[in-house]
Amino acid sequence: MATAAEHVIDVIFGRWRSQILAAGTELGVYDRLDRAAPRRAPELAAELGLDPTLLYRLLRAQAAIGLLAEDAAGGFVLTESGDLLRAGHPQSLAAMARLEEGPQHYALWKHLPAMVADGRQNAFLREFGHMAFDHTRADGDYAERFDQAMSSYSGAQAAQVLGALQGTDISDVRVFCDVAGGQGYMACALLEAYPHLSGIVLDLPDVVADPEALWAYRLGLEGRCRYVGGDMFKEVPRADAYGLKMILHDWNDEECVAILETIRHGAAGPARVFIMEHIVPGPETPHFAKLFDVHMMCWGSGQERTEAEYAELLRRAGWRMVAGHAAPGAVMGVIEGACD
């Protein structure tokens, strides 16, 4: 077991690991390797246009943190963990690594002490002069990183949400609206899991404009799922139930209440809402949500919240808290609300 000093040292140098990992995604290293046939640095360097000596040192470091394995001849293969960093892996995390360790998000963290000192969060404003969503329009590289990361992470998030909802009766729900649902991955996962459902995906018009990018068309579910361009602060389609996956954590309390009020007014009658987020547990539990909350402090005006805090947002917007749902071992959970 690590001593206190070893633990602190490990945390201090933790960013080295994530930067070494991310360098491989930027350079395309993981896509040139596999689990079986070792490849050496000079061969990879020639293919990728890199310096062979410095590439070897990077590969060796990636092996030291368990992403690659090196043999006695200096050949490298992917480990099970490193395989997840191939762009073509069905559960690839490469895009998320490129976003979180890319130049835009990396630049935010230097503002953390100042934000805590003066009580004003949102390092995007400090660093770039505007909000993160505005930066996707100003910086094409950031827009690409953000879009690819959100898409690639959707599979893992959807699996956790479906796990949390196991045992929850939604037989009375006929129309499910995924609010700010992007290209509709979560909605399609629900449609596949619950064949009686029809789906609506609401997002900004430019997000849902290209059918080729939308999951319902990719999965052959377009007959059960339609896309609506709109603004969740103004109006949502009529439905029996609504989903908000990783949406409310982007916004402050007043903005969250406004979103939930819009949904309540748009409901077809008695309705349910499913808030899918990283739920902050009590002080006895170290949890990813408590780290993600500091990321949100840097990224924008939002935060991660406890179950009680989500219940209060629901109450203020005219909903009532029904239940909290979680799958064992999952970092995401679901808060269920209802209105009459």
C-alpha cells in the first residue's frame, strides 16, 4: 500500500500519464498497432512521419503506464487498455482523450486557483472571452474535438443509463423526447431496449440538419424516431417522457429551472422526466462526480449535483421527485421526476 508521500507524488505527476496517453492519439500511434504483431519504432516513425528515437521513448513510456507492451526486441503491441484508444474500436476513448488533453481544455485549468479565490467560475470566459458553446463556432479544431468526444462517449453513457433504468416500469410511456439529444444516440438506445417506444430528438437546427449524421438513420430507426430543430429554453415537443443526458450539469440553477419549466409546459399531460447525470454522493464516497464537478467549474456555469439538489430543481420547476436510479459500479445515475 502506498505511503502518504507516494500517493501525493503519484497525484502530482498524474498529468504526465494523461499527456503521454493523449500524444499517442494526436500522432495516430494506436491506430498503427494491434494486440498480436509487434511493431518497432523505426517502422512506425517512417509511416507516421515522426522521429524514430523520440517516438521510441514515447512508446516506452506508454508501455510503462500499461497502454502498450514492449518485447525484448523493442517491438510494441497494444494492451487491452491501449486497444480502447484506437479510433476504430467500437468503444473507443480516443476522441475523449483528444478533447480533455487538447490545447483548449488544457488551458482552462490554470485558472482554477483564481476562480476559487474570487468566486467566479468559467475559465472559458477567462481564457477565450466567451462561453464554451460559442467557442465551438469560433474554433474549428475545438468543434471537431468536442463533437467527436461527445459521440464516442455516448455508448458508455447509454449503457450506464440503461443499467440504471433496469426494473423501472416505463410501459405507460409511448413517446420519449430526448432534449438536447444531439445526434440521437441515447434516444436510439432506448428505442432498441424498449420496442414499444417512439422517439423525438430535440436539438438546435444545425445539429439535426444532416440525416447522414443522425443515429436513427444509421440504425434503421427513422420510422420510430423523428428529429426536431429547436431551443430547449423556448419550447419542446409534446411527449409522455423526457430525457436530459448530461445537459443540466452544463447550466446554473436558474437556467436548469428554466429548462425544466419549458419541458413541464410542453408535456402532453402527466409526464415523466429522466435526468441522466453524474450524481454526487455523500462525503463517505470518493466518486468521479466530485472531480467532474471541478471540470465543470472550469468549463462553464454549471456543476455536478447531489440527488437532493436535483430534487430541489425539480420542485422549483413544478415537478416532483420520484426516485433515484443507479446501476452497480456505474459512475452515472438517473433522477426521475414526474408532473401531473
